[in-house]
Amino acid sequence: MLPQEFYTQRIIDLKAGFIKLNKRKSLLAWLRLATIISMGLCWYFLQPFGWLYILIPVLLLAILFTRLIYIDLKNKSHIEHTGFLITINEAELKALVHDYLNFPAGNEFIKKDHLYANDLDIFGHASLYQYLNRTNSEMGNTILANWLLNPAGKENILQKQVAVKELKGLHQWRQQLQALGTAKKIKKDTLLRLQNWFTEKNQFINNKVWLILQYLLPVFIITIISLNISDTISNYFRNYCLLIAAVVSFYIYKKVTPIHQQVSKITDELEILSASIQLIEETNFKSDYLKQLQNKFKFQNSKASLKLEQLKKILERFDLRYNPVVFIPLAIIMQWDLQQAIALEKWKNKYHTDVLNWFNSLGEFEALNSLAILSFNHPGWCFPEIKDEHFYIEGKNIGHPLIENVKCVTNQIHINKTGKLMLVTGSNMAGKSTYLRSIGINTVLAMAGAPVCASSFSISPVQVISSMRITDNLEESTSTFYAELKKLKTVIDKVNDNEKVFILLDEILRGTNSFDRHTGSAALIKQLIKHQAVGIIATHDIELAALKNEFPENILNYHFDVQVSNDELYFDYKLKDGICNSMNASILMKKIGIDI
């Protein structure tokens, strides 16, 4: 089934289920009302027969009412979850027609001096990250961003590819994971708060006095209250004992408050984390990479989801201190804060070393899920073949992922060893820069383990480095020309260090005069060839193409041209062999009124 058909049918099915759930919600409301009315009728009609006749049916009806409330809460949860699923499928239908700007743009990951991220639109408005990101947790956001910022090795790339292919086929599983994460965003702050708590020393479980008082004080107070009820001891003595218990409880309250402030108000996130992990735990994965991630949720003979559920319940009991009516009696009689503080510290001692892995593993599943959705949405894309030798790249029908299919013109590339530079000449607006970005962004996808926008693609593991979009910096008093020199120095340093890089340069030294520009560009190209560098250089300087006479084994000349008819320009955006012989600058200048 094609993606559009799948999402359309899924929305139809989900909306039908949504209607049924809402009908059930209405029915449950009427049943609760009927139960209350029945309790009143039992009270009214059975009163003459005595309390026993009233008590039993009213008690049974109260149990039924409680059960109906539980069923209703569960039904409301299903309604909310179904609503999330409908929204997810509607968003994917929009994404298929390149309406994807409602997804997170990843502005927080923009790095001014990154080797290629700014040139290739990896982050920000209408970026690659915004196009493919379907993560919900902040850990997932970060992991996906790191995959796009840092190329992986061959083994890791191949492992991700197999994992992504498996997840691609788990349609409903993928959406379940998304829907769970949509309910409540899991933030890094939650993990940070837990980590800070983990580093603090235990205040209670290492002190035998507190461990004894944990049981002794509640038993003592309950005994006192029981003796008072049976008139064995006076109210005065009872009140005196309760006052002592209240003082102890207040002391514990002050002592425990900093701990509570660290871990409170994260129960909703823990619930989502536990439910998401449970979904992963219960799935039978086949790929080794997914199994390895899944195994991180196993703890001895138990599961991470159960342990997180334990923590959630402890925190829910701890949060009763927000309800004074319930908390004060529990604090005085049961020393409630002490009980929960000891339970928390015991949990921390057992599981604190595993929690970081649980958060990060879920984030990695979300990142892989994003790549799987990308693959499912684009059945015509391929997973690249990863070569061992450096350097190799070959691709057919390569397009730019961020250009709509109806507008996207595809091209090819073939570089089979180091020391080769593609010189791409051409007129303005003919497609040189888009071609460089198409090659660059697909290389970034390939290094992340993702599918690429091509019918076939082979590449060796490599670090992309580019100089395409240069701007000045008034704050640093940096001109455009000097900013480009700084970038080119980074390129030269990596080449001189024999690093495995793939260079993308667009219009070298554009900020200086034509003579210096040609001289400097030619010198740079010669230096790159000398160090067996590999890359693509787009330029208007046709004379640079003459370097092929000097370096016939190293220079590969290609071009984009323009056709002119009746002073109108026509572009086909197709890469062609050889040097460009048609330029359009004079025609464009004539069109704006410059006499030439």
C-alpha cells in the first residue's frame, strides 16, 4: 500500500473507532447516573426492612459505580490516544505534499561553525531535520540531531539500515510509539533532576534509627489510638502522643522537602516513559541493533517499565503532601514522608545506574522510528551501499529531499577514487548550488543510516565539509571574504591531516577581485589534488576547467547550461559532461534595464 493510501485508510479506521469510544463514554455516563439513582431507590424502598437490606445492595451498587469510573477513565485514555493517532496520520498526509513546517525545526542544534550543517540546511526553518524528525522526547531530538551532525562508521550505518528496514514494516507499532510520546513530552530536565538526586547521599536507609522509627512510630500511634477508643487511656494522653508524633512528622517533613522538590511533578513523564518502554519490551524484534537496544531495558529478571512504574507509584504517594486533608493524618499516624523517602532511596540504590540507559535507549528508538517513517513515506528512495575503500561515490537519479517531487530534477554522480575533483561550471540559476546541496544532504542521510533520495547510491564512510553559504559577522568584525578564508583554512587543515573528507565548495573566493579569485582558486585546487582530496567545486570561472589539461586524471569537468529563445531563459537543471559555454548574466541584466 502506498503511503497516501495507508494514511487515508488509517484515518478512516481511527475515526470510526473514535466515534465508538465516544458512544461508550456517553453510555458509561448514563450507567453511572443509573447506579446513583438505584442507590437512592434502594435506600428509599428498602428502609422499612432494616439496615441490612439497605447495606448489601447499596454496597454492591457502590462497587459497580467504582468499577464504572475505572472503565470510564480507561475509555477516556483510549479516546485521547486515538485522537493523537488521528493527528499523527493527518500530519503525515500533509508531509507527503511537503507541508511539514509544523514539526520541530531543531533551532537549538544550529552550530555557527559546523562543517556543513548551515550550508546544507540541516536545522532550522524548512530544514532536513524538520522534514524527517518524528521524535517526541528531548533525548530523541538530541540523538537524531547528533546522527545528522556526526557521520557514523560503516558497521553502525549498516546496523541502523537493518533496524530502520524492520521498523518500516511495523506500521501500527511506529504510530503507537509516536502517540505515547505525544501525550507528554519527556524532557532532559526530568533526567537531570533524577541524576542530581542520584548523586546525593542517602539520608535515611543508612541510618538504623530511621529504619526502626519507620515501623515503630506508626505501630505506637495506632496502638495509642486503639487504646483510647477502648477507653484504656485518656484523651489527654492520646493527644500528648499525637503531638509528639506531629513534631517528629514536621521534622521529617522539613528534612524530606528538598528530596521531594527534586523528584516531584515528573509522574506524568514517568508514566509515558514506562508505557513507551513497555511497548518496546513486548515487541519481538529481529535485527541485532534493535535487540541490543531492547536488552538495555532488562534488569536481572525484571523489566525497566515495571521499575519505572514502581517509582511513579512512590512519587504519587509522595505527592499526597499537596493535599493537606489527606496528608496531615497520614503524616501524624503513619509518618508518611518517612515511608516514601525510604522507599525512594531503596529504589535509587537498586536502579540508578540503569536509568540513564533507559532514557537514551528510548530516544534512540524514536530516532530510528523517524528514519523508518522517512523510508515508508518515500518508497522510491533507496538505502545506500556502504563501500570499504576511500573514496567512492556513485548515485543515479539523485534528488534534493526538500524539493517537491513535481519540481525535483534528479542527477547522477560517479567518483571512484581519491584525488579527483568535479568542477561544475554553469550560468546563474542553472542548478549548480542545488546539485551540491543534493549530493551533500544525501551523503549526510547515508552517514546517519537513513535512506537517500536516489534510485541507487553507493558511498564510502566520509566526513562532509562545505563552504557554500558565507556571511560576514559584524560582532566579530569579520568580512565575508575573511569568513570564507576561515572556512577554507578548515578544509585545508583537514586535507593536510589526510582526514577522510568529501569537500563541497560553491564559488571559491567570491569576495575578492576576479584576478585574485582565479589565481587563488587555481592554487587551492592544485593543493587539493596534491593531497589526494576529493570533492565538488561549483564555479562561474570557466577558465578553471582548463586545469584538466594539466591534471587529466584528477579533474572531472561537468556543467549546467541554459537555453535562450527570444531573450527568454530555459533551464533543464540536468548535469552534463564538459564545460559550460552558455551564460545568462547579460540577458538578466538587460531584463532589468542595463544597456549592454
